[in-house]
Amino acid sequence: MSYFRVNDNCNGCLACVENCPASALRFSDRDNRRTLKHSMTKCARCGQCWRICPQKAIEFQHLLEGSWDDVVTLDMIRCQVCSEPLYSTVYLQKMAGELNSTGEALCPLHRQRQAASKLPAVGLARVCAKLGYK
Amino acid sequence: MIVGDLKPRAEIVSAIKEYKQVLVLGCGSCVTVCLSGGEREAEQLSRELSQIRHIHGAPPKFEVGSILRQCERDLVIEYQDIPPGTDAVLSLACGAGVQVLADVFEPLPVIPALNTTFLGGSDKPGEWTEKCKGCGDCILIQTGGICPIARCAKSLFNGPCGGSQGGFCEVGGSRPCAWTQIVARLKKMDRLHHYEKINATKDWTKGGAAGPRKRVRIGLGDGNKRN
């Protein structure tokens, strides 16, 4: 759906097309039908069309408060302990290739905990004994 | 936004007359919005310049294009093609855009079609006024959101001069006295005590007096994109 929208007041006068400084508006007349066309990539969102429209037909708010479009959807890897979202499978493959290692899927917290658990055990009993506690 | 005005046609004609094929290149940002250098203006200028009566001898061949921002080097390098045979670019960007193009396409001549005039805002349709000098040390918090550097003809820092008459500047026209506006605004804001503060001499080194300024955003650039 276009972010450039007009209401029922539009009578196809083309004032907006004539006055768009970014050449973002065009029209086509075909089979007794006039179609107004808008290019979002050219649009500078300057509001000139909205200012100039004699019919007050342009609903410029859609160019200011447009919704979000989905761009790409990828499979995710989550932390294997707490399920926090980490990165995409594609990212994992790229990193695995570059690091020549897959590693475990862990969030920063659980990666830290895992690393701590692998440290050589410094027995509390040993420390206490050294300090003379029983 | 950056505001610019198209140069007089005679100056443009004089600048391009030695070239055979000129790319007229609009800029899709500030100068599009202030209706002086966008794609439409580029097309219009190209049409005007093609009319033989403007040119002694044969006019150059014109190609027309536009890019979102001429002032970003990587964007220009990646996305702006120069048509084969082009021997000059006529840029409708601000001075920043012209210089970036000249750097990127060196040694191709890049000719400015606009005079870059000021940093301004549009207070009403079709009218832009200067609002900011880019002085590098903003004091708008003290002056009710009205800049005395940009909007006082003398850039006075501590109140109006004797040329402030009836709320207007002695320079003439219908220019309001910025300091009259500031005092009125501060009164409305119940912040008139800001006016009593004496500002020290301004440090213009932040405003360009110490040479061209540069901003580096740590974490961007090096290694990520071409420089």
C-alpha cells in the first residue's frame, strides 16, 4: 500500500504532480482512467503536494507516520539455557565459517556462567584450611 | 535545512559554455525541499539551458539526474554514474554537495548551479528564513529559542543595539529585531532572568574560526565502508 494517499476530494487536477520538486508524482491516462502514481524512493516528503492541493485531498500524515514493513524474516538461534534470542542461523553459519568453530548458543550471562563453571575448582575447604578454619 | 538559490542564468551559461556534454544533477534532500535544486529544478534548468538563445554557438548536450544526497561520498561513489562523454557536471546541490562530487569525480569539472545561502526554516509556504549560523556553541536555551547570532544583523550577544526601533532592525526591510523577539519570548516563558545574564565574548573557534570543523562518530566508518 502506498504511503501517499488521497481522500475522496481528489479530482485528478494534477496540481501535486506539477508541483512536486522531487518528481515523485506522475500520472497515467489510459482507457478513460486517470491514475496518480507516487514513488516513495523519489519522495522528499517535503509536503509541497499537501500545501498546494486545492482540494485538500492529500493525507500527508501517512507519509509522516507510516507503518513498518517486513523486510526479511530469518530463522533465529536462541540461548539454549534461557531462550533469549541471539542471532540468525545465517549469521551463525557465517561466524562459524570465519571462526572455524560453531560454539554453543548462549546468551552473555550464560556464556559467563559456563566459563566460570569451567575454571579450576578452588575448593572453599582448601582456602578455609589454609586460613585455619574448620 | 540548507537553503540555496539558483544562480543567475547568465552566470551558469557562462560557466558551461566550454563544455560539450553536461550532467545536470539535482540533490534529493535540503535543496529539493526548499524548491531550488531537486530533480524538477534540474529538469527545468536543463530545458532552459537547451534553448539556443541562451547560448552562443551550440548548447551542450544535457543529461539530467538526481541523487538522494550529493554530500555523502560513499553514496555518490556507489550510486551515481556519470554518462559516457560527460565533460562537466552542473550540480544543483549546496556547496557541500558540489565539493563531494568534485572530490569523487576528479578531474571532472563540477560547476555549482546554486548559491548556498543559509541554514534556515520555512515559517510559511514558499518562504525560508535564516535560523542558524552553525556556531558550534548553541545558546538557544538562554534566548527563548531565537538565535541572536543568526537573526541579529550584528550577531549581538547581549541585547539589542541602538538601531532597534519599534521592534525592527535598523538594517531595514521588515527585519524584526532578534533581541526584541527574544525579550518578548522570554517574558512569555517567564524566563526574563535569562536576559540578565551577561554572556562572555563568544569563542568563535567552535564556529569555524579555528579552521574547517570535523565530526568523527566513533564506531562508524573505518573498515565498514569505503572512505
